[in-house]
Amino acid sequence: MVTAKVWVLKKHFQGFPKPSDFDLKKIELPSLQDGELLLESVFLSVDPYMRPYSQRDMKEGDVMIGTQVARIVESKNPAFAAGAFVVANSGWRSHFISDGKGLHLLPSSWPESLPKSLALGTVGMPGLTAYFGLFEVCKMKPGETVLVNAAAGAVGSVVGQLAKIGGCKVVGCAGSDDKVAYLKKIGFDEAFNYKTVTSLDEALSKASPDGYDCFFDNVGGEFSSIAINHMKKHGRIAVCGAISQYNDSVPQKGPYVQIPMIFKELRMEGFIVTSWNNRREEGQKALLKWVLEGKVKFHEQVTEGFENMPAAFIGMLRGENLGKAIVKV
Ligand SMILES: NC(=O)C1=CN([C@@H]2O[C@H](COP(=O)(O)OP(=O)(O)OC[C@H]3O[C@@H](n4cnc5c(N)ncnc54)[C@H](OP(=O)(O)O)[C@@H]3O)[C@@H](O)[C@H]2O)C=CC1
Ligand SMILES: CCCCCCCCC/C=C/C=O
């Protein structure tokens, strides 16, 4: 008999999530039926989407949503061998039973030298978000200027590096000087700390006096309201995330986008990465190749211990992560 630890949403978040909103429970798992597998989580992901999705899709008492890299401990399913690693979407659980549906084996070309946790970050959902958001939504072209915010995070750091691979000038902003130094190190042409600049308007003008062709928006709110005025004519805005608004109890006012959208003839498009699930393999293959060639660098903020899942999640929302926030069991 295996005892699984699970984190449940005890109380719907009101404003910023707090440790007391979560409860750690133990569940006895039954023995396996034919077709089933027993898995243990090795790495778990904490992501911004968990905040708005919990509000929309979860009720109090539900296991927190989320993905993990898990090892198959025992298999009664011929399609999966014990010992193999998969990406699963099974929530904040230390152990779980699956019938195999929705499990993604790590690509067979995954080298031993590469952390398997990258399948939750640069070579996983966030990397794919950067890939499809930039190539399919922004339709970035060589020679253009790309702006990205939350640039030192899981999605943003890949956006900047892919834009460089695509022959663009890249401007990024992030919330600490250490993050800004990291952006310069991984090849961003310009980077600034949005928390300490005296004027966002001036910082955006200084970084690219001619404006921006593409804006990969991870943040929303005030930053986006200012950035839209710096777009070039026929610019494209990929609305990826709005993390500056996820914890608001009272909706922010604006942005009022109509005037710049009309006069600059902008295109602004929201997207969800899962719309490209049918091209997941293509994206993963490309990202893995660039990582192995050293063209896409990665950093992970690893929190040790399943019991620290809420702390890692809250820390990521506060901006404590450089690169992808991961929990190692
Ligand atoms: N549309 C889609 O399919 C997907 C969308 N997303 C979205 O992309 C964005 C980035 O996600 P991800 O890369 O995983 O997360 P990150 O790794 O970037 O972590 C979140 C970061 O957001 C920044 N942040 C937090 N609060 C604020 C704020 N009030 N204003 C500005 N920045 C803030 C912090 O960095 P800093 O120190 O710079 O403030 C923090 O480190 C999120 O909005 C997320 O919801 C992610 C995946 C898929
Ligand atoms: C098998 C992985 C399922 C995970 C779904 C993640 C969807 C993220 C969409 C994000 C939106 C905003 O953050």
C-alpha cells in the first residue's frame, strides 16, 4: 500500500495566496488494476496560471492543479515500462495512479546530462508558449524589435533567446537588478528593472527609440498600457499573460487600447499554448535542439521538498524565481 501526499486548495485565494489557503493531506492508494500505472513525482511545476485557473475551475477541497515529471514505479499497462519518466498533469501529488491517458513520455532523444525538470520549463509548456507565441502569434521577422516583460522568467527568458535566434533586437524588463544582469548574460540587447526606473515611458524609449514591432506581454496592467504607445505601425502584441492582475480583488482600470490600436493599426491577440497541442512534438524537438546547441540557456529556481509547494508557488508570484520555478521532491 502506497500513501500519497497531496496539497488541496483549502480556501479560495482572496488577493495574494497565503500558506493557510492550502492543506497537506495523505491518501492511501489502492493496488493497481490491469492497464494502470503507479507513479511518483520527481519534479513539480508551480506556474502563474494556477492562480486564475483555481478561481475559475476549482472548488475548495480539490487537489491543486499542476504538472509534474514523474517516474513509473510499477506498470500494469503494456505501453509504459517501470522506470520510465513522463510528464503528467496530475496536480500537486507525491504519488498517483494513472490509466496512461494524457501521459507524455520524455522524448527518447533526452540526454542523461540534461535535467528532466526542463520538461516542465524551457523544453516544456513555458518554452512552447514562447515558441508558438513568438512564431505564430507575433509572427516575428528578422530585423524586428521585440519587447518582452517578466523576461527573466520561464516563458520570457525563452522568448528573448528565440527572438535573438530569429535575428531580432530584444528588449526585456524584470523586477530585480540580478534578473537584469541575467538577461544581458543570455543575450538580450537591452534590459531594465521596471521597479526602479524613474519612468517606464523613458525606459522604453531609451531601449528602442524607434519603438517595437512585437510585444510579448506576460504582465498586463499598467506596463502594457504604457508599452502599447511604443508600438510601431502594424505592430503585433501577443497577449500571453496578465500576472500583474491575477491577485487583484478589485479589477484594475484600463488599459484603454483603442486609440493606439487604431492609429498604429496594431494587431493584439490573446492565446493559450494548448491550442498548439497538435504541434507539441515539433516545438519540443526544436527547443531541445537549441538547448543542446547552447543557443537557448536555462536557469531553474529549485525548491526542495514536496512540503514546500505552497511556498514555491507564492514565491514565484512574488518574483523570487530566476528562470523556471520548480519543486524537487
Ligand atoms: N497563454 C499561455 O498559454 C501561457 C501564459 N503564461 C503566462 O506567462 C506569464 C509568465 O509565466 P511564467 O514564465 O511561467 O512565469 P515566470 O517564471 O515569469 O514567473 C512569474 C514572474 O512574474 C513576474 N511578476 C509577478 N508579479 C508581477 C507584477 N505585478 N508585475 C510584473 N511582473 C510580475 C515576476 O518577475 P519580476 O521579478 O520580473 O517581477 C515573477 O518572477 C504569466 O502571466 C503566465 O500566466 C504562461 C504559460 C502559458
Ligand atoms: C499537460 C499540460 C497541461 C497544462 C496546461 C497549462 C495551460 C497553461 C495556460 C496558461 C495560461 C496562463 O497562464
